[in-house]
Amino acid sequence: MLATRTHARRLTALARPTWRLPSNVALYLLASLVVTFLAASAAPTPLYGTYQAEWHFSAITTTVVFGVYAIAVLGALLTLGRLSDFLGRRRVLLAAIAVQALSLVLFVRAGDVDQLLVARVVQGVSAGAGLGAIGAGMLDLSRSRGTLANAVAPGVGTASGALLSAVVVQYLPAPTRLIYLVLLAVLALQAIGIVLMRETVDRTDGALRALVPDVRLPRQVRGAVLTVTPVLFAVWALAGFYASLGPALVRSLADSHSIVLGGLSLFVLAGSAALSVVVLRGASARTLMLTGILALVLGVAATLVAVAAGSTVGFFAGTVIAGIGFGSGFQGGIRTVLPLVAPHERAGVLSLLYVVSYLGLGVPAIAAGYLVVHSGGLVVTAREYGIAVIALATMALIAVLRRREPAAPAARAPRAETSTCTAQVR
């Protein structure tokens, strides 16, 4: 019996890869996985017009299709978001990739709204299960660069997914299928990379208990989370608007049916957000949040003026400023909280931050779809939505200014690592 067990252990050891990805490569792999997941979530945005023309549904349906994704992400974050703290990052990531691949297959085969909704729900479950594990894994590998990558990667993914999908739909064959097949191929390569990545946390008991939603926060981060919650909600509410109604609004302003032009609005927002994260990475977390809030207010106000004036150029100029607000606010929120979190709590806390973000992403967007149909139409709804975002940003500003002490430790922690972060990124 002992000989049999020894032989089995030897076979298991031989079956395991003896070579693992270096930490630097693994960090880039995980960041690229965030990009792929967010690109996949943004890929349907330029296609909503195509789906609407083929299946004859209203703007409400468009925002519901968008909103169910956010709701599915929320459910998965609350139930699956902490699993990687117990099962290990790699196991959870491979399962999340498999579910994401399934969602892409469902998109390829979708023939009506119901099937599209199912695909979005499955995609949301995958993102909710994977994002916390990916973000925690990047922090395991490097707290400084992992924090930066957690803030940069979502913007890069959203921007690239929106524009790539728009180009494919506009200029290449099989517009409702090709982009998903491309993403499937990328996911397959990334899955191989995850298999070759070393595990960064030990497996522990408690995985079943982790499936029960638990919104408790470690004591040391509660004040910081309360400070950043209005900021995260506001910036992601803006992203929800651009993802659900932005393409239709910019095509209306430009009096154009170009799908690329529609996808460009989300690309500009997310692209300027990602760029601002890199440019402002040396700033303190508090400075980032204040910069994000002010840029958000200014950018949304400029966008509303451009919409009222019918100016496409003004719309994109306002979008760039709003994107800076998005990127700075999100990075500031992440950097306020994560340096205070112990390694075994990272996935859970990061998942809760994403819960706040996806509430902001989904709920206002669904409300906007209802108002487009039953209120004053697209332009009026855009104005009302923009005013609501400005109000949320004002609340966020008050929260940041009133809570000076909780923000200070998070602001000092990144500074202590700024030189390391800059040197490693270069």
C-alpha cells in the first residue's frame, strides 16, 4: 500500500509542469486576462444596433441586455468572489476562463434576445468569479505593480473591446460572430499561461462557507471603503452610460450610421481613463480621487453642453476629460483601500469594490433605457443622466473632504512604493 501511494505521488509530480512562468510574466498574463474579460464585456456594445435592427427591440431592451450583465457580475462577486482565497488563484481562474469561453460560444450562436440575455448572464458570472481572483493574484505577485495593473487593465480592456468590435462589425465578415471567435482564441492561449503560472496562495478550508454572501469588511479598511464608495459608484455610472447609450448618442449627434463612430465614444472614455492611470501613477490616492471627481464633473458638464449644441467634437472633448475622471477616480479608490488589506483578504475586499462599481455600472443604465422610451428621448435622458452623475460626484467630493484621516494611510502607502513601481514598469 505504501509503495502504491509513493508511486502515485511520483506520477502526480511528473504530471505537474516543472517550469513555471516568472513572476513578471505572470503579472502581465493576469493583467492581459483582465483586458480580455473586459474586452469581451464591451464587445457587444457596437453590436446592439445590429441586434436591434435584426430582432426589432427597443432601447429599454438594449439597456436590460447591458444591465443583466452587471447584475450577474454582482451575484458572482458576492458568492464566488472570495473563493480564490481558499481554493487558490489558478483553480478559480481556469474555471472562470472556461465559463467565459462558454459565454462567447453562446454569443456566436445567439439568434434572439433571450439567447443574448443568457450569454450576458453567463459572461457576467465568469467576470464576477474571475476579477477578484485576477486582481488578488496581481497583488500577490507585486503590491505596487499589481495595484497599478488593477487600475489600468479595466480601461484598456473596455477601450480595446469596444473599438475592436466596432471595426470587425463595420469592415469584416460575420460581424455578430467573428469578434467572439477571436476572443475565444485569445482565452485559449491565456488558459495555457494560467496552467504554467505558479500558485500564489495556499489552499485552505472554508471554501463552502465562502459561497455564502458576506459583506463584512476587515476593520482596518472600513473607513477607507466608505470614503471611496461614492467615487467608485459615480465613475462607473458614467461608464454605464457610455456603454449602453453612448453609441446611439454620438451617431445621433454626428447624423451618421457608422458603427465605428459609435464604438469610438466608449473607446475614448476608457482609453483616456487608462492613460490617466499611467500618467498619474505617482500621485497620492487622495489627490487621485480629488482629481477624478473634479475631472468627472467638468467632463460631464462639457459633454452636456456639446450635446445641447449638437457638437460632435465637443462631445468627444468632454469625453476625454470625463475619462480622466474615470481613470483617476477608480485608481484613487483602489489605491486607498488595497494597501490596507492582508493577503488572505485581498480577493474578498477587491470583490466588494467591484460590487460597488458594477452597481454603478448597471442600475443607472437600466433606468436610462426606461427614460429613453417613456420620457423625453435620447438627448433629454442624456442630460438627466449627466446631471445625476454630477450630483453623485459632488457627494463623492464631500465624502473625500470630510474623511481626511482614513485616506492618509492609503495615500502614504503607495508613495512609499512609488519609486519601486516606476522603476519596475520602465
